[in-house]
Amino acid sequence: MGLIVQKYGGTSVKDAERIKAVARRVLRTRNAGNQVVVVVSARGGMTDELITLAQEITPRPPEREMDMLLATGEQQTIALLAMALESMGTTAVSLTGVQVGILTDNVHGKARIRGIKPDRIRQELDEGRIVIVAGFQGVDDHDNITTLGRGGSDTTAVAVAVAIEADMCEIYTDVDGVYTADPRIVATARKLGRISHDEMLEMASLGAGVLQSRSVEFAKKYGMPLCVRSSFEDLPGTVVCEESEMEDMEGVTIRGAAINKSEAKVTIIGVPDRPGVAAKLFSTLAEHHINVDMIVQNVSHEQHTDMSFTVGHADLDKALEVCRSILDDIGAESVEGDHSIAKISVVGVGMRSHFGIAAAMFQALADAGVNIQMISTSEIKISAIVPADDGDKALQAVHDAFNLGECPDIVEEMT
Amino acid sequence: MGLIVQKYGGTSVKDAERIKAVARRVLRTRNAGNQVVVVVSARGGMTDELITLAQEITPRPPEREMDMLLATGEQQTIALLAMALESMGTTAVSLTGVQVGILTDNVHGKARIRGIKPDRIRQELDEGRIVIVAGFQGVDDHDNITTLGRGGSDTTAVAVAVAIEADMCEIYTDVDGVYTADPRIVATARKLGRISHDEMLEMASLGAGVLQSRSVEFAKKYGMPLCVRSSFEDLPGTVVCEESEMEDMEGVTIRGAAINKSEAKVTIIGVPDRPGVAAKLFSTLAEHHINVDMIVQNVSHEQHTDMSFTVGHADLDKALEVCRSILDDIGAESVEGDHSIAKISVVGVGMRSHFGIAAAMFQALADAGVNIQMISTSEIKISAIVPADDGDKALQAVHDAFNLGECPDIVEEMT
């Protein structure tokens, strides 16, 4: 008998039939002798509907009210899933973020979890109920409803699992695991049996779309075993685990390749080459709660340089506005934005002990005729910004170059 | 400068355009120098959509989860209205029933308000904000979300007005006041300038559809002035006030006539004529939270009698089930249910000092060829159950008989 947290995303609960299917799967886990806590997202499409509704009222809705509105999505799902479970003869109870006590900071729309009170969940479990928790939402110090940002339900699931000391956190989604690349783009992509937290973190931050980054950070920090599985088929999935638990560590250099089309590029032209400019720029962006991803600054000519960085599409207008407001302050010339980019990355902890990975990746892109606009590297990742239209072709080229579609021992020989 | 509570129903906030129109009206009241608290319902049609969704999951959803689901309706409206107000340059804040602290008992679906904490609303008002409160919902002792039943937003509005000691509670709706009869059925119906709490209470309980009964009870109990107005036109409306404030008290016998098609009739046949039977029956129904309206028992024949009562349509199946379960216990023969009834009533505090009103009403129904199934009277009301198909004709006949469409001093002469 274990204590399992399961998370189901929007696609898995998008209508009554799917909600009943989720209920049946939850019930199977419970009937196998486990205590079960379920975290759910809003029904697929509902968050977008609510955003459209808000836009009909005003193009720039206040963030506190946006959270108040969006939080209704998950609240509906938890009620419906509890109904489905009760109709199957078991006892279940739904809890909102407020009722669970998911305490966050007050950054509406992008709140971070500060802590979770385990008491109410534990009490309901002790009384024999399946507990359904609303993902994505929390409450700040002043009882205001907050949301964690897109994909925040993954983080809710892991944070709840940590708070109640669960044995496992299972993330059910519309894919059956983590692949070497997005299988919708790369036909030869292969499902991974295991991936380390760090690799998953890089894949997630690259928009691999399977898990939200913060959820992986939480899982890594607290050593919570995480598993990505399909809500529709009964397949093994991918286990996200400690690096030490990876059996094939020696054999594999690159775990996977990813493409991210959700970022936009901002370039500030004619930045004077003096101390404090970058600090000023990025602290101002941070004050406006704009998450910056890649940052690239090249060597300067005549005491001036260009500085580029990427932000989420939704933040581009705000980022450009912020940059314009401090152009004079930092003595720069102008600022430009570009939506039409894609970020191609390769990830693998084995990269640490292998040379020439970057060169091999750039060669693959060159052979495919893809021009590189920006480059950024970390210990276990190499990313390149390319034109959006070349994105899919670039991903395929990189995946092929590292033979990611083939089994691990062959990959080793190639690199 | 005053402190005004305004309540807007589902039709008034059914889409973005109407929500903006409500925001403009709220702003006018605020700009006239008032502090304003707004109570809103779910967007028109939304509650029904959510009920349909729940029915797709299970025909008998648990009531706690139903409340969890339905409470999202008002939560969406408060967020949208706050957005609309902020987009017009004012500051506003939305609060759920939980955030306000609308404390109720734990009878899900029909909860009663036990108290309201005025602190958060007062604090937000003191900070210069317009406060938007979710109607219809509250929270029980264990942090569970409850709902007050259909029309509960009226009760929320009056209860909030009482809690914060408002100067006036205005109920905005799709009619522009209280009429002598439903103007959609009786073309000659006339709008009333004033009506006493007791008369309004009887009209409300009869399904006049303008105000929920409990809201009027609250207003009467705490002496809160209540006004029913149109959300769409800028017209005076009807003031619900203390009986002593009615100027025309002496002159008018019947204030209005009402029809209620939302009830069903239950008849228990062959009830033994012994003490305790009625007590057993109605206490059992109360335990199942079934509200009984009219109760009629006639003289008995051979120690047995028939007993009839009415309940809301939605409760008929449950009421029949409860009755069947105690048939043996009380020694009765059988039980029958009938959906096809209408209740016709006339209401007026002047009835107390006038004779022959009942006779005049029955004569009017007889002249119209309408058969009476049940009769029940109170101090200021006479009700008759008639076949549903004869309902509109019966209402018209009664309205005509008491000349309700004409101005009060003429009515006096007629009675």
C-alpha cells in the first residue's frame, strides 16, 4: 500500500467521458490498495475561453482579477471528477487551492508556492476519501486567489506530493512519456525509459511541453520520484529520477533534442560598453516580472555592443515597452523585437565528459542550410536560435546527427 | 454621500456588453459620491450549463460537489465586473463568498446565512475601492463552499447590506419593479411604487420571480430599505418598505395577484385520523431538506382522510420517495404526485380589514370556468391550486375581478 499523487492535464479531463475515464483509472489505483490524491487542470480549452471572455471586457485585465477568473477552471474540474468517483461508489472530496492551503507569494499569474498545509488532505485521506485537488492555483497572505502560470498544475502535484510525503508523483498527459524529440515533428523519435532531473529540467525549460520546469525543480530538490505516463493508454511511461539511478549514464551523451517556438527575441542596439548596463536592464525587466531566458552579448566595437535576449511571446510587448523606457537611461540607441524564432537544443548529462558536441550540432544545422542567430550553452545543454520557419527542419537534422532514434549503445559509438 | 449595495442578476451580466453596462451604472452611483458594494449572480444561462455538465457525469451529483461546481459561476462574474470597472479608470476588487466571510450552515444547495464578517468589505471600501461580491455562495464551518439556492444572490445582497450597515439595497433585474401581476401574462398589470415587506414576501413566495423570499425576510427583520429597479432603463422602480411607510394603506385591499408554476402537488391517500401522523410526515420531509409550501387536510371520513401538500418541482421525486418510505409507518394507503398545477394567489395587507375577498376570488375563478383543487389562506394572502393549463386564464380573471390594473383610489371603490 502506497500514497500516490496523480496529476491529469486539461486534455485528459476535457469532457464528461474523459473525466469518467480518469475516475476509472484513479479507482484502479485506489483498488490496488493505495491512498490517492488527484491533482487536475481546467478542462482543455477552458482557460483560453476565459481569457477570450476577459479580453472582451478589456485588453489588459488586472492580474488579480484574471487569477480570480481562471481559478474557476480547475474548480469545475475537481467538482466534476469528485462527482464521477462518487457515482462509481467510492468516496471522494474536492478541494480548491484555498481549501488545501496552497500558500503562494502575491505575484498574480506567476505565483510561486511557499508552502502547503498537509492537514486537510491528510484528514480526508484518513477518513478514507480520494482527495481531488485543484491544480494551478493557490492563495496569498491576504486570502487573494493566485495562479501559478501555465502548466502550474504539474508544480501543484509535485508540491502536494512532497507536502504529504507521497511515495510517487505520476503525471498523466496526452503523451506516453518523454521522447528524444517531439514525435509529432521527428518521426524517428524514441521514448526514454528514464531521464535525470537535470536533463528533464533542461528539456522542460526548452518547451518540450511534457512537464513544467518548476515541478521538476521541486522533484529534484525534495527527491520526489516523478513519472510521466499516458492518460489514454496503459503504458510504462518515463521515470524522472536522480542522476545516480540512471543505468546508462556512461553510454549516452545526448538524451534528447527539443524545439521551443514560444519565445521571442529582443535586441537592444548600440549599448555602451560600461559596467552596470546589463544589471540595470535585467533588474528592470525582473521588477516587471518578465522572465528572460537566453541572454547573449557579443564583443563590442567602438565601446558599443548589441545585446539580445529571449522572452515568452506573451511578454514581448511588455519587454519592448520596458526596454524603451530605459533606453536613454542606459544610453542605448534602439530596441527591436522578433516573434519569428525557434530555439533548438540538445540536452544530456553525458555532455560533461564529451567534447565536440557543440561543433557537431552546428555542423548539422549548417548541412541542413539553417542559419544560427544566437547561441547559448550550459553544462548539459546547447541551444541555438534559428528562424522560426527553419525550426522543424533544424530539429530533425540535430536528432539525426546524434542518432537519437536508435538504441543507446549505438549512439555511444557515433559520438 | 451614502453606502449603497447594488445587486445585478444573471440576465443583467450575461455577456461582456451587459457587464460593461453594469459597470457604467455602478460608476455613476459611485461618482454621485457614494461608496458602492455590488453583488452579482452567475452569467445568465451559466448555472444551467453547469447543471447539464454535472448531469453528463452522474444523474445524482453529490450536493457538496454541486456547490463547488456552481460557485464558479459567480466567481467568474465578479472577476469580469472588476475588470470592467478597472478598465474605466476606477479601482475595484472582487471577493468570493469565502473571502468576504459569508458564513452559512452546511445544507449544501440550500444553505442559510448565519453571519457575514464586515471587515474585509469595510477595509476595501476604506481604501477607496468598489467592492464586488459573489452572490449565492458562502462557506460552512469546515471551509466547504455552500450555495444558497436559486435566487440566493438577493439574500446575499440584503445580508451584506445589513452587515455593513448600508443605507439602501438596490436589486437590479430584468423587470423595472413589482407589478400587480406578471405583465407577460396580464397585459393590464400596473407597476407599484411601494409595497410592504409582508406583501412582497407573499408575492416572492408565490413565485412572482422578482425577489427571493429570504432576502425580503432579512430586509424586514433588519429594517433594510430595498428597491427593485431595471438594469436596462433608468426608471424609478418599486420600494419595499415598512408597512407604516405605505401612504395608501387604507385605500387598497389587494396589492397584487401572482401565479406560481414551479410547484407540484403530492397527495397521500387513506391517512388514518390519529394524532402524530402529520408531525411524522412533515418532520421526515424536513429531515430530507424538502421545503413544503401549501398543506391541506380535509375532514375525515371513516377515520381516514387525504392529505395534500405542494413542493418545488425539483423536489417532487424525492418527496414521493420519502412519503413511500413511511407509508406503512403512518398506516396510509398510497401516494400520488402531480406536476401539472399552478398556484394563483392574491396578496394585500388591506385584506385584514376587508371581508369577502376569498369569496370574490373564488367567484372570479368559477366565472372563468377554472376548477379549484386546493385552497389555503393566510392573513394577507389567499391561494388556490388550479390545473396548470388554466393558470394564465385564472390569473387574468383574478386581476380583472379586483381591478388591479387601475389606479388605487378606483380599486378602493370596487372592493
